[in-house]
Amino acid sequence: MGRHHTGLLKTLAFGTAAGLATLTTAHAADLPVKAKAIEYVKICTAYGAGFYYIPGTDTCIRIGGAIRVGTTFNGNPWDVPFFQGGAGGAGSYNRNYYATRERAYLNVDTRTATEYGVVRTYASLLFDFSQGRESIAGGYIENDFLFIQFAGFTFGKAVSEFDPQWALSKPIIGTTTGALSGSHNDTGIPQLAYTAEFGNGVSATLSLEDAQPYRSAGVVNTSLGGSNALLGPFGGATTSYGAVANTFQGNAQGGDHVPDVVANLRLDQAWGSLHVGAAAHEVHGTYYTPTDSDTGHPSATWGYAVIGAFELKNLPTGTGDSLKVQASFANGAAKYVFGGAYDSSGAGRFARIGDGGMGFGYVLDGVYGNGTSIQKSDAWQAAAFYEHYWNPAWRTSLFGSYSRISYGATGDALLLAAANGGRLSTGVTNATGSFALSLAEVGTRTAWTPVKDLTFAAEFSYVRMMQNLNGTFTTTSAFQGIAVGNTFQLKNQNLYQGAVEVRRNF
């Protein structure tokens, strides 16, 4: 073979190799590249059902909530009775014979494991609409619980450390708002708390809690009249009590000086729980003549409250059955005993016209007159809640409570002098006796859960208000169709109400 052929063969060989290399490279480029692994959302099993890892983090999150739709008959929403000022308490023909409310909850719970223990954040937001209170498409947004937990500390709005752990799970429609005994927690109490765990379910907590507005019942200078007069049984000036703290007419405690100091000791077991708690609550008034600081003021004092509670689970009466019992006493800290939301528009005032007369009374931390010290109130309550499961879908509860507040001989004398002397904002009494006030409540609720997390419930309750005044009340201001000069015999009152509810948890 000549040189020409040899050169040609070399050229073809090198050309073919180059072409094959090019072809191979092209085909390799056209082949599908293995994609990066997709990071799917992973279930987090460390903190119970419903938690997932937030992608790219070691934090677990659970998003949940509920929708509630309820109607109350002869009462306020969520089966709150008509024992306060306004059309309901006045028995007005123009009152709402029924009340509807729709509510949505959104809960966000995050947990992260650290060398100091679990870091937890929790937020519960509420979207609410009540017929007759909001516009057609209105409503409001409420921040019920907002807190951070870290290394045993709790910062933010949470259930008060004074109350048992089952405070939000009473077997009634109103949970904390409809029950007339016990403190108020369904919107949380701002706090700085530390909990120590001792093992075997034993723990103790010390907490500083912001008493405004739900822990401060208010203090009244009974010597004052005019715009400083004690709020009368009906009508009178009040500015969204419970939204703006302690703004009812006659209240002399304009703000808190120090937070409440709260402590508890708890035992949590599979069979149930035990809980004891105590709180110290500062009480003060203002100047004897509110516009003149030179007149002086009563010395501030401290009130207190104590509670004991227990829960028994899975009773011999049936699987899932439970019994919850609590009792508390307060001196100068009345809202630890009378703490539901029922007086949020009544400013610590119970009043009702019916049964051929009128009954009324007050829930106050204390009273004083010009030149006197603060006379603190005494209050106590006992309540029990029993629930029986007929089967996994049907359950019935029975509940009852008794609450009482009194002001002692000195406090009664001050309040009677104000009432008989015309220093109530809406009328004058001609009465003897005392301003001791008692409330007894009994009721029952039956709930049906046809599928998981969907519950239909119906409730009936009866409340008796027992007041200890003898005499009459004569109106000096018109209200709810009742003209000036009407006279009512002072007597005990009875009220019956019922409610139905549909609730879907998710």
C-alpha cells in the first residue's frame, strides 16, 4: 500500500474517532440528568398527631382550629344568662329572644427540640360574628392565646396558672363564659411564669400575671355621687368593660400598680389530676375627692385567692366518663371566683327584673367612703362537672355551681348608705339587709358526634339569683321602656335558658 493510501487510512481513522467522540458527547448531553431528591414534608411524631416538619428546618408545626355555630334562647351567646344590665336583664319586650353567634378559630403550634428543652410558640386567633352586634358583614378578630415557652418559662397570653389544666374543657357549651363559677380564661391572661417539673407528673409554677381587665373587679367610693356614683342596676355609664379595663361608672381603681402573683402545685396522672393554687392581688382606690389629690386616698391593700381542684377520668360508670370539681375562696380578689365573661357589659353588676320584682347586686374587690379604708369583699364558690358516655358517639353532662360574695357589716353599711342616699346612677333604694349576693346554677348538655371532630350539642340551664336586700328600688332614669318613678320590690330572681351548637374541629 502506497503512502497515499496509508495517509488516507490515518485520516479516516482519526476522523471517525473524532466523529464518534463528538457523537458520544452529544448523546451524553441529551441523556436525562438525575434530578435532586425532592424534600417532601415529613411527619413529626415527637409531639403528637398533626405535627409536620417545616421544610428545611428541625421545627415541627401543627395548624388546626374549629368552626362554631351556636344559638342561645332567652340568653346571651354561648348560653350566658341575662343577669346583667340591658334589655335582657330588664325583661324588655324589645330584647332578643334568641342570640346567634358564628366563630372560627385558627391555632398555630410550633415545637423545636434544643439543648434547653423544647422551644414552643402558640397562637390562637378568633374570628367572630354575633347577629345584632356587628354589621351584616362585620365581626371582629380576637387574639386569645399568644405565648412562647422556653426552658420552663412561659411568656405571653396563656391560661392563668391559678386555674386547673382542664379550665378550657368543661363539658358545657359556654366552657368558661357560660359558667357562673370560676375564673375567666377563654382569652388568656398575660403572664411571665416558670414551671418546675419534679417527675412522676408533679410540677409547680410561679407566675406574674397582668390583672387587667379580668382579674380586677373594681373598687367603689360609695360617698360620691353624680358622674362618680356607683353604676345602678340598669343603664348607667360603661365603656366596653372587658375591652377597656374597669371603665364602669363609679369605679375608683383606674389601673394596676403591680401584677398579680400566682402559684400552683399540680399532679397529672393517667387517672386524672390534682391542682392547688393561690394568688395575691393588689387593691387600691383613688383620691377621696377624685379631682383633688390633697384630699388623700385610702392605703392600698392586698387581696388573695386560693383554689383546690381535681379531675377523675375513666370512671367505673363508663369508658371516657369524667368528674371535674373545683372550689375557691377570695378576699379582695372577687374575679377569681366570679370570673366568667357574663359581666363583660355589666361591669361587675348582676341585675334582673322578673318574678314580680327586681334583684341586683355587685361583684367588687372592695368599697370605701370618704376617710375610710378599703373594705374588701369575701367570695367563694364550688362547682362540679360530670360527663357520661352512652357510647362513643353520645355523651351527656350534668353540671352545677354555687357562688357567693359578701362585704361584711362595714361594707354593707357603706353600700346601703349609697343606695338609700341616691348615689346609684339609675335609681334609689329604700332597703335594709345586706348586699351579699349568691348565684346557684344547674344544667345539662347532651352532645352527639356522628363522625370524628363534628359535634352537635344541646344544653339547658337554670340559674337562681339570691339577694339579701329587703325593700324597694325606684327608678330615677328611664331605661328599656321603664319610665322614671317605677318602683320594684327587691326579691330573688330565676332564669331559664337553653342553647344549641354545631362545632367542627380540624
